[in-house]
Amino acid sequence: MNKLTLPFLQLICINGKCNDDPHVGTHTCTGERPSPPSNIDCKPSGTLRCEGKSFPRFTCSPPVTSFTKASLTLNDFSEGEEVGAPSECDENFHEKTERVVALSTGWYAGGSRCGKMIKITARNGRSVLAKVVDECDSKNGCDSEHAGLPPCRNNIVDGSDAVWEALQLNKDLGVVDVTWSLA
């Protein structure tokens, strides 16, 4: 009997346990989703007013796939910059030369992705591995802890200078479309 190789991934769930691609981390069976859950119908969980402007608040992000669409923003994780607090995952500041990121609240998944490596790919075809060290808070903002900044959108990968440089992106743009996946 010949073995047939199928060109797609088959997800098998038995008693809430999933047999999916561990590099994707989708875990779509009951009880296997990271908290907070990411879902396709990720809708705002309210609004936040900052200096007279309204911003949506999110506790979820789009689902993580092998090519998750995101907006890459630029962040300085070093001491004394912007927000000025150490990274949530390790309580450390990080130099501009370190390839580190903060993920939107849903993707950060309550810290379950702390220390994990992700692969970010730019439209120019370049890719880089970066370590998750912080949350790009999608539900809070505008207060002193967040330096008066509005909450992040639910599709943000907030990267260091080193991430932008490795991808050969123009930092003056401030935001570019990328894809990312678990490494």
C-alpha cells in the first residue's frame, strides 16, 4: 500500500488535547488556548479617552498562524526612554542593539510568550528572530505608567532598533506591515 502525503496540516483533537504544529502554536481545542484567547472576531472591549481622543481597547488579537499579519512599530527598550519602565517579562531594560519585541495584549497572552523567539518577515523578504520581552498594552494607556500614550492596537509587534536594522527598514516610517510566527 502506498502512503499518501497530503499538502495540508491536519489538526487532531482528542479530549481537549491538540496535535497541531508546535511551531504555529494555534491550539484551537477547548482548554488549550492561551489566555486571553485570540480569535478572528476580535472586537474592541471598550474605549479609552486620551487627551480628548477615543481609542479602542483590546484584550484579544488576531489568531497566530505561520504568517500572522501585523504592524511593526519602533520602540526603545533602554533605560530612561519613552515609558521608562523595565520590560514585563524579565524586569530588565534592553539596549538598542538587542533584537527584542513587545506584542499586543492578545498575542502576549498573559506573559505566556515571554522569552520565546518569534520570526518577523518584512515585505522586502528579509527575516529576523527576536525575543518577546514585553507587552504592547492594548487595553490601558494614557496614564503615567504608560507615559500618556494611547493603548496599542491589537496587531502590533513593537520592535527594537536592532529588529528594524536587521530587516533593513527605514525607522523614520515608524510603522510597517510585516508577518510573524513563533520560531
